[in-house]
Amino acid sequence: MRSLLTAAAISLAFSLFLTPVFLRLFRRWGWAQPIRVASAKMLAPDHEVKRGTPTMGGTIFIVGTVFGYLVGCFAGGNPPTPSGWLVIWLMLSFGAVGFIDDYLKVKQDHYDGLSGWRKIAGQVLAIIPFGIAALNFENAYGQTPGTGYISLFRDIPVLSFMALTPVLGWLLYLAWLSLLGTGFSNSVNLTDGLDGLAAGAGVFVVGAYSLIAFWQFNQACTRLLLEPELAQACYSTRDPLDLAIVSAALVGGLVGFLWWNAPKAQVFMGDVGSMAIGGVVTAMAVLTRTELLGILIAGLFVISSGSVILQRLYFKATRGKRLFLMSPLHHHFEMRGWPEVTIVARFWIIAGLLSVGGIGLFYVEWLSRT
């Protein structure tokens, strides 16, 4: 518990108190956000007043998370584990893809950076070593950070990739992880369209995963020698406490960053931040064996990407008609005249309800086994 609280507190303080220092550097380097504006051919919310706001602020809470995680681990006598490093890897590698995208936007002074397929290619390249490493690093109990199963509340026995031939099993396993990684990361990226929206939602989503991991730590199968009655309900997660620590560090970093990112934002997280959050959500879903449950826990992000998909499908099916005034969904409500603060606050509520709903189902499943 000391490690978890220390990691969150250090990361929060880092983002909260050092963001002004980073902002001075960002302005000196010219890291200002290009803004998409309305034109005769395209409707867009009027965000012209936000032009010039410092961007790439995700680098602040990324650095704060790593720093807070390391300090928390060693302060509590819990050295980093392979599971924690895998979360850090996916956060940094996905964040690097977003950083390149942001940097191109800043240099070109245009809202288009990397093409969609190049982003996906970068994310897949990051997922492959993550997936390989997740099935290695056995501990004394034979547990690895990840497993070759699709999971809901825990691994689903009938959905094993490794039950297939080795080559096919590995290909499908890596394809599944790639789908999760690109899906979650790009969903967070699409949600990051209003001041504080993605950061606030990220607090709920990553916070939910920190609670899940900490619960798994308290109900770990390694306690079976002392409490054999937990055999049906225990969790075989390799390093649940470390997963709780690293996710708590990101929560702290996001809360501190939100002080400066809430409406009216003084800094934007940029793709470097949104993709890093998506990387952490992906890693936590895989390593806590809750991949399908993650669709509910990160439900607000899924709704954002789902609204874009529905918009495109409806547009093609109806030959030019629109299901929403604009997608992602938060822009639809902007076009209907909702104030930005109202949209952000209500979407935070939705994110919180979905995350709590996921935790509730997770707990109910545990109760059903006890």
C-alpha cells in the first residue's frame, strides 16, 4: 500500500507543480496546437480561440508516471517486476508514435500528422515485443505476465490461442493483442477532442484497473497454502501489486495534469498523451486477464470510436447522409450548442459509471466463486 500511495502522490506532484516549467519550454520550442476550423466543405466546432495553446503535454504525465512508479516501488520495498516494465513499455512506445504524429503537426502547422495506417503500423510494432515478452519471465510459481487466452474476468479456458498449432497460435495471439492495442489507443485519441475530456476519463478508467489489480493482489492464488478455500476464486496474475502501483502512478499524473488541462485548457496532451493512455489501458487489460471487460471499463473511449465507425458506415449506406452532426460523439453535442464544460462534465460521469460498472461485474464474478 505504501508503494501504491507514494507512486500516485509523487506522480501527481510532478504533473501539478512542474507543468508550468514544461509549458515555458514548449512555448520556446514552438509546440503549439494546430486547430481544425470550419470551412465551406467541412463542418467543425469553433475552436479557433484555442490555436497556439501548448501541446504534447502528455510528455509531462508520462515522465511523471515513470518517476512516480520507480520512487513508489523502491520506497515501499517492492522492486519493479516484468509486468510493471511491460506496462511502461507500452505507454512509452505508444506515446512515441503519438509524439511523432504531434511533432509533424507542429512542424507543418497543420492538424494532419502521421496517416492512420502509419500510426497503426507503429502501434503493432510496439505490441509484438510486448506480446512475446508477456509469455515469458516465469516466476517461482510458473506464472507469466500474460497468457495465450482471451479473457473476461479471468482467462476463458476454451479460448486459448496456444491450443492451436504453434505458428497459427502465435499469429492469432499477436493479432488479438494488436487489435486491442490499436483499438484502445485510437479510441482514447478520438476522445481527446475537448479540454480535459480524455484526461478526466482516463482517471476513471486507469483508476478502475488499479483497483482491480490491487484486489487481485489481495486474492492471489499464491495464498492457497494458507487459505485453500480461495482455490475457486483466486487470481493467477503474475505481479498484481506492481500493476496496481504503475496504474496508480498514471492516475496521479493525470490528476495533476488535469489541473492545467481542464476547461479552459492551458495545455493539450496531444497524441503523445492519448496514445500513451491507450497503451496503459491495453497493457492493464491483458496483464490483469480482463481484456473483454476492458470494453466496458473503457466504455467512454469505445463509444467515441464507435460513433466514428457508425458515422462512416451510415454515410456510405445512405450515400451522403449523416447519423451525427459530427463525430466523434462529443462534437455532435458541440454542434447542437452544448457548452464545452457541460459536455466534458457529463462525459466524465458516463466514464465513471461505466468504469464502476466494470468493477462491479468483476466483484460479482468473484462472489459467485466464493
